[in-house]
Amino acid sequence: MTTPELQKRDEPSGEAAISSAEAGERRLPAVRPTPVSPVPRPSKRIWIWTVGLVLAGGAGLGLVLQPWASGPVPVAVETVMPAPVTRVLAVNGRIEALHSVDVRAQVGGTLADLSVVEGDIVQSGGIVARIDSTAQQAVLRQAIAGLDAALVAQAQAQATLERTRALGTNVARTALENAETAAQTAAQEVARMTALVDQAKIQLANFTIRAPMTGTVLTLNVDLGQTIDPTTVLMTIADLGQLIVETDVDEAYATQIRAGMPAVLQLSGETATREGRVSFVSQRVDAATGGLAVKLAFADPVMAPVGLTVTANIVIEQRDAALTVPRTALRTEDGRPAVLVVAEGIARTRPVSVIDWPAARLIVADGLVPGDVLIVDATGIADGQSVRMEQP
């Protein structure tokens, strides 16, 4: 057995080992290994397309097989039963006065006085404004002066005629005729000048603007000193004791609106409703808007500002008992409306006739009978499909 020390002596020294290695290198020929070509790796894009095609194929197969639809599809249903039905037409309108008038002047000029402000209550015939009438007063004075001159001339002609008649047969016939003609002409001139005076007075009165009705000044559109003419709207006066609702309905329902129909009215900002009725239906549809003008009257007097928005439900029809379906239950089959009913767990198409109306539920005129089980929402359900009924 060799001791560590002996083992150390048997090992060659580091320098001897290096020399031996160098010598070996000099003795062996230099040989290079043949280079090996790298094996090409599949492209990453090819892998992405492969995975995508596999997923798409699996999705398509799933849509065809529909493993999740192997059982009955749950559907919400309701049993069709007759019940009281009210068919209403909801519209929005605004408060307006039944009687209102735009006040205009009959003459032009400068506004010299305004006797009212917005909100004032005026009486019929009361003065509300004046226009500067200086020029018209001069016209009146001139007409009066002309009338005075005509009266004097008439008096002279009449006196001459009387003197001529007093001469009897001592006066020539032509002289008498001339005197009669002069008196007649003078009388006609007096009549003409009287008419001019009356006309000047009437024109002068037009410079004072009076209220054409008793009511409240809703709007005042002019200022003191403004130049106006007969086309200028000075103010609007309305009788706020009789308020109505003005609205219009789509021409599609124009033939179903009649005067006297009841209505439920709700003023903006209020939760309570008020009773009313249709008081006026226009006989002309506005070609520009396709709307039919309608006025609604309140059953009881109401105090509200003109222009306030009102929601109105016009009651078109009331039935003690009728079958109705939700609009979501309707579908189209061969160009006509239909619904799906459940018979022995299978969805079956049933053609129906409904009264089309802007409402969530529609009246069924034909196609359903009491007791039919209706699928509330027909979206995605096919005729003949197995379904499981659930109450909504």
C-alpha cells in the first residue's frame, strides 16, 4: 500500500507534464472535424396558423353538433287569458291659452307711451300704448278748417237761393237754376269735408292702441321710442282663465283620433294626473311634419304657465275583455305576424292578427284562444324545438 508521500513522489511534476503535452502536440497531425449543418426548425407562423385552424374546426363542429342544446331550452311563458284593456296614445304637448291675440298697431310711427308691462292684467278697450300723433293732429285740424269754410260757402249759397226764389216770376229761370246748383254743390262740399274730418278723427284714434280683449300681457316685444309699423307685434294678450294643451299626433293615427275622447294629463313637475278630453282635431295634416294638430281641454280649471310641457295619454279604446301579447313575443312568418306557443313541450308557430299600436302589449284580434301557453320572448326559438317552460 502506498503512502501519501510515495504517491506524491510517483506523480510527475507540473513542468514535466506540460513539456510532455507539448511534445505530444508536435507529434500528432492537426485534424479539423467536418462542420455539421444545422437542422431547420419549423417556422413560428406555421404553428400559429395550425393552431388557429384546429380551433376554428373545433368551433364549427361544436356549432353543428350543439352538444349544449341536447336538452329542452328553457323559455319564459305566460298563459293567454282575457282581461280589461285600455289602448292609449301617449303624446307630449304644451299649455296654451284658449283665447289669445297678438296686438299690432294700425298705423306706423314712434312709440310715445307704453302703459303695461309683462304680466299686467288689462281690460278690453283699455289703453296699452300710444304712438306719436303730432302729424295726424295737424291733418285733423286742416280737415276741420276745410269743413268750416265749406259750411260758410253752403250758408251763402243757401241764402242766395232763398233770395232768388223770393223774386218769384221777376227772376229769370236760368238765374234760379244757377242758384239751386250752387246751393247743391255747397252742400256736397260740406258732406265731403265732414267725411274728411271723420276720417282724420278715426286715423287719430288709431294712434292710441287699446286692448282687444280682457286678459294678461304674456309678452311685450317693443320698447318706448321704438319705430313700429302695422306688421310689428307689440304684445300678446291671453285669457289665462281657459287653458288647453296643444299637441300633434303622427298621421299614422290621424284617423283614430276624434273630438270627445278622454285623456289623462300630467303637467311637468307634478306626479298627480288630471282628467281631460280631446276638444279639437284638425282636418289637415301638416305636409312638412306629418303631424295632425290636436287640442286637449282640462275637465277642471287649471293654473299653469303658458308653454309648460304636458304628457297626455289619449284613450283611444277601452275593452272589458281582450287577449294581449307582449311585443317581444311577435315574429314574422311568411310576411305576417306570428307567435310561438308551447304544446306538449314543443314550440309551435301560430299566425295571429294584432292591432299594431305604439305600446309594449298588443291586442290580438285573431289566432289565439284563452289558455294558450305563449312564449314571451321568441328570439332564437325555432318552430318544433323542444322547450322547458318557466314563468317569467
